[in-house]
Amino acid sequence: MSPQSFANLLSIVLAFVASLFFCFGSAEMKSKDIGTLAGTYWDSNPHLRAFLVSLKADYLCGAFALCFAFLLQFFANIPGTIPTEPMFISVPSGAMLAASVGAVFGGLLYAYRRWVVHTLNKQFARGLRNEAP
């Protein structure tokens, strides 16, 4: 497998990881959650806030992964940017490495997603304390 083929394959895997993050926002919502979000509250809706925080984190991770995948694919298709000598003895070994890199990249994005959710929740908690009379 040539480095260009590997870069194309890796970009496809990373784009798949990005699409998974974009899907989390809507896929994780259950009918019970929809009912909770549709309920009325006098002052605020903490369920909507939690949903929007999670959705924002998913979209940030998905957008980062998708942009990185497209950038990788762009450079892989510019002639002369990536060497043309074979990088792997067999195609399955290159495919396995691409899938492994994609899994690690997805894991790092998931950890980043958790950090974003935690940070945003801390910001909201701090903001609510500052607004209390």
C-alpha cells in the first residue's frame, strides 16, 4: 500500500469517526428526553441546558475530525506531497493500522468531548452562583 493510498484510507476512517460524533447529538436522545425537554419550567430548563452542552461538545469533536480528515485527503491528492514508494507489505496491514489510528483518534476526541462538557458545566455552575441574589 502506498503512502497516498494509506493517507486516503486514513482520511476516510477519520471522516467516519467525525460522522459518528455528529450523530451522537441526536442518536442519544430518547423519547423520555424529548418529553423532558418539551416540559415547561417557570425559571429555567436544566435538561435543555445539559442537552445543548452535550450537543455542542459532539459538534466540536465532529467538526475537528471532519476538517482534519479533509485536510489529510487534500494533501494526499496533491501530486508529489506524499512519497509514492510502498509503505506496507500488504493492504490488510495498512488497513488495520488506519483503523487503529482512527480508533485512537476517536478515543482522544471522546476524552476531549468529556472535557468540554465538564468545562461548560463548570462555567454554567459558576454563572448561576454569580447570578444568585
